[in-house]
Amino acid sequence: MKRFALALALISIPAQALAAEKAAWIGPGTIYCAEFAEAYRQNPKDETLFFSWALGFMSGLNTELLQHGETNLNGLPLDTQKQFIKSYCKDRPKSPYLEAVFKLFDRMRHDQGLPSYVQAWHEPKTR
């Protein structure tokens, strides 16, 4: 029973420490491109984790834009989206992975004749 209590205490310490820090975004997409590239180099299957985060992030961005023309996230084939992120990160290893996702999102908006995320977000809401 003492071992169980000790294990429970050790498990809860990191959660308490993390809860004390503020974070606007959290998850795999918050690392730098160089770290993503290294994770991908070591295990290409890790791309699925990062790209799943990217799709969720872009879906969240889209939710805010429903009144301004949401982005068709299937506007580019998924393999093309993944390649865009990898290329962006290769060219800018010191950039955050999420910056590559923002750029991808804006590229798809541009290709679909929509304003950039920043422009659309600043337009007055018509509710």
C-alpha cells in the first residue's frame, strides 16, 4: 500500500507542476522545427502525431472563422500539406512547428480566395 501511495504521489507531482504554468497552446506542435525534424528523422511514423496536432489546430482556427469563410482543410491533399510543413521546417529550423501550420493554413486560405487568418479574424463579426 505504501508503494502505491508513493507511486501515486510521484505521478501527481508533474501534473501539479504543469498546472502552475500558463500555456496558450500545448502539445507536439509547440516545439521548434529542428526538434520536429529530429523526431521525424529518428522515427518517420512520429509525423502522424505532429500532423494530427496540426489538423486539430487548424480546425480550431477554422471554428473562429465560420462567419468569414472557413478554410476547406481538404483544399490540398494531406500528403501535400505534410510536405509543406516539412519543407517549411527544413528551411526554418529555429521557427516553431506551429508557425509552419499557420503558414499552411494561410496558404490554403489564399488558394481558396479567402483573406489571411489575421485579416479575417480582425474583420467585424456579424452576429
